[in-house]
Amino acid sequence: MARAANTLEKSVARLVRRVLLAVAILVSLVLLILWRADSPRIERMRMALADSLLPGIDAVGQPLAFLTALTEDYQQFIDLRAQNRELRREIQRLKAWREVARSLEEENAQLRALNHVRLAPRTNFVTGDVIADSGGPFLQSALINVGARDGVTDGSAVVDGSGLVGRVAGVGDKATRLLLLTDFSSRVPVMVRPSGRRGILAGDGTDAPKLEFLESPDGVSPGDLVETTGDGGVFPPGIPVGRLVATPTSGYRVLLAADYSRLEFVRVLLYAPDTEIDRPGGLIVPPGSEPATAPDPAAEPVAEGAPDGAPTE
């Protein structure tokens, strides 16, 4: 019984749907025919129908227009958000490139600054990068990526764009250890300009090494230029070292021209003095030779063929 009732309800529902579909199709066809007809009466009916439906169309159109505008605004918001995200990525990439550009600019400036140190025309050099810093309270040194294969020898002077940095204290095939002027074992003969007083620049672990064994303080004043003398044949003469400063407790010190905090590129000077004496002079008797005696100008010349002691005519 229940099954029969259920089947009857389904049949009625199916019939109603078919009838409604047929009515809708019929109404659509009638409206289409009326809308396409050119009769004045039908035209008046169309206009009356349009006038009657206009308020409803406006009432429905405003929410639809609002929803359309809202949808367009939301889509624009999504697009702007995507563009903002892409712009943020681009800004990050530009910031990275800006840092690279700044680094390259600093490297370029430091490489250009290396040309500010005036060297003797015959002084060769090799340029290297500072690859490590082993600074400490007692040992202050650095590693450079040039070595014996580049012609570097132990004791060579090292400069940057401002002045003397230190000397080579260990040479490998591909790397070199640089002993800074501030190291406790650093000793450099220097001269104070313009007075010409000589002394020894002694490192003591501070940024301003001591000036020891100064010949005389006469004519020396703070601010004077300190440069290498070339004594000993290790450092070329005339390399700027720094400026003289006076302290109330430890005498004179030298404020170094080299900036150790920004030490990236250096020059190792391949210097060999050409003033060494490698042979004795004319007034120096070589070892193992007898000195030559000068002839006596008072002695009379002996005639050829005459016996010894016989006077000549």
C-alpha cells in the first residue's frame, strides 16, 4: 500500500513538471512571437509591458549592479595583492643587487686607492686579497691569496691605498702571512718629515704604535709625516706610514695611515735594492793579493843593456 502511494506521488510530480515545462515553452513562444511582430497594437502591448516591468527591473538591477561592482572590486583587490607580492619580491631582489653594487663600488674604490701610494718607478708589486684575519691581543696578522708562485718573498713590504700595512712574515706557494705594523714583533725603521729625524716604529698591540729610539725631538711636532727610510733594504724608502701624535705618558706614537678595519686589497712590493756593493773598489785590496808598490820617482832610469848600477850617459 505504501509502495503504491509512493509510486502515485512520483507519477503526479512527473506530470506536474511536464505540464509546467510545456506551459513555460508555450509562454516563451507567445512572447517571442509578440516581441517579433510589427503590429502597432502589439507594439503598444510591448511598451505597456515594459513600462509595467521597469520598476521591477530597476529594483532588481541595482543589487545586481552593486554585486557586479563588488565582484570587480574584489577581483581588482586580488590583482593588486598579487602585484604587491610581486613588487615586494622585486624590491628584495633589487636590495640584494644594491648590496652587490655597494660591495663592488667599495672594492672598486679600494682598488683605485691602491694607486694613491707613489712607488719608485722600478718597484714591482703583486695585488692580493685579504682572505683571513688572525688578529689577537698579541699576534696581529692576516692571510693574502698570493704566494711564492707570484714572486712574493719573505720580508716584502705590503701597502694599501693609504700607506704601509706591514711585511710578509711567511710565504707559501699560494698564500702569504702578513704581519701588521701593530704586532708586538713588528719593527720598522722610519723617518719623520720634514725634520728628517729617524727612529724605529715598534708595534705594541695598539692602533698607534710607538716611535722608539728617536734621534732627537728637536724639530719634531705632532702631525708630521712618518715614512719608511729604506734602511736594511727590506722596505722601499718614502712609503707613507702615518702621522705623528704626542701622548703625555708614552712619548710619540704614529697614527697609521692604513685602515685595518677595511683591509681587503693590498699590494705586496717585490722590492730589491740596487745599491748593494758586490765587488771591491779600486782602493780596497782584494783578499789574497799583494799590494802594488809605486815606483820611486827619484830613482834614475837604467839604460837598456847596461850592467846593474852603471850610470847612463
